Amino acid sequence: MGAVARAIERKLTLGLSPSALRVVDDSARHAGHAGAREGGESHFNVTIEAAAFAGLSRVRRQRLVYALLADELAGPVHALSLTTRAPGES
């Protein structure tokens, strides 16, 4: 796991105390596309389950994650695919 992926994992863990978190660097699939960086760590898929999402719309959940990852989204991360769930949701 690279430095950007570790930062994403750390910030989401500290900010949301997830019961499940998966951060996948998907940059290799986007090589040669806009925003792709040599060495990867520009495109990520994140699946997160956290009690903090209970009762929130999908948009509000994503905004919460984006706020926690503002530095990464302003810099090295070009694309972030999110799956957000509250405990008990499928």
C-alpha cells in the first residue's frame, strides 16, 4: 500500500471509525488517461461502512468523505469511487 492509500485509510479511520474499510488503488487501469500519474496512486475505489452514515443520503455521505480527504483530492487523487454504507445495509 502506497503513501496516498495509507493517508486515505488513516483519515477515514480517524474521522469515521468505520466497522469496515477497503481502499484499492485502481490507477493501473487508468494508465494513459487524464489524471493518471506515473507510479499510480491517482485513482482509488473505497468501500466504507460506518455508523456515522446512518440516516444520511448518499450525497451527504460522499460529502463527508470528501471533506475528510480534501487534501488528497486537491493533490494526488484524480478520481475517487465510493461505496458508503451504514452498518446493516447491503
